[in-house]
Amino acid sequence: MKLSELWLREWVNPALDSHALTEQMTMFGLEVTSVEAVASKFTNVVIGRIVKCDRHPNDDNLWITKVDIKGPSLLTIICSAQNCRNDLLVAVNVVSTILYDQLSQGQLCSSFELGISNHNDQMSLIELPIDAPIGCNLCDYLQLNDNIIDISVTPNRADCLGILGVAREVALINHLPLQQPSSQPVTPVIMNTLPIHIEDT
């Protein structure tokens, strides 16, 4: 069974790092067969807004953009993505580089370039929601600092085939309370009813 480490820690959060936590789970009967990061490790990537997007004067396949990352000034970034446009919220690598023989004050990233997606579409920028906080670290916003824990559940531990059972086990091992996330009942919006007639058998 696979589960998110961040999700597990919403229920119970022992003072252990990822390695120690999974070792402990294995020692107490929940064999962890693998731990995989949800995305490749990257730094210096923040959320930015494309303020201005103009065609490059020497190349119709390129854009010259002005990007706001809540810094002291707008960044000038060269981009070739087909979906580049004004007011788009994107992932910005803020390390200056040479792109297409020209200095660019960063790079506008696709999900493939960041290792978030296996789909090789390097020509499309990540399009973030309009309420994404500009300047925020992308890993924090998308909760990419997470691991997928794969547990081999034995037939006698069917109670651990869900997040509740695993969290309860980890809480018991570490003598911690179980913090079950609160939820609100969903109010029905469809009030249609169907008649039911029960006949004698």
C-alpha cells in the first residue's frame, strides 16, 4: 500500500526523520519496501507572474518576458514556451543563465524540467492557479517535499490497508495521540426521491 508521508504526519507526527520513521515501521511489522520522493530535488524555484510578454525582435519563436516575483525589480527572462502570455502565474528558476545566446535573469519552467511530470512537454510552462502566492517557494506551495511510502501489508494486518490504520499503529508505537483531521458533513443539494415498493417474496 502506498501513502504520502505528509498525509501520515497530519494524523501523527513523531519527532523522527523520514528514514528513522520508515525503519521504525518496518521493525514493528509494517514492512516498508520503498520510499520515493514525489518530485526531483530542486531549489531557487518560486512562483512568478508574467507582467509583460513580447516577441523577441530577432526570433519569432522566442518571447522576452518581464516577470514579477515580489523582488526589488522585475526579471527579464527569455522564453520559448508556446503558452507564454501576460498575467500567467508560472514556476520561475531565479538563477541567471544564458538562453539562446542571450542573458536571461532566470528560467520559466515546465513540469518536465522540474521532474514533476514524466510527460516530455518542455514547450509548455506550468500554469498555476490565479490565487497562487507570488514569490512563494514552489516546493512549499505544491507540497513537493514529500515521500511516497510503500508498505507491504501482510494478510493478518488488514487494519493497516488505509491511512487511519497505519497512523494508529505509528501513534501507538510512539505513545502519541492520534490527530484525526476534522471534516464537515456534506449537505445534500439534490432532494429528489424515488418511490420504493417492497413486495412479499
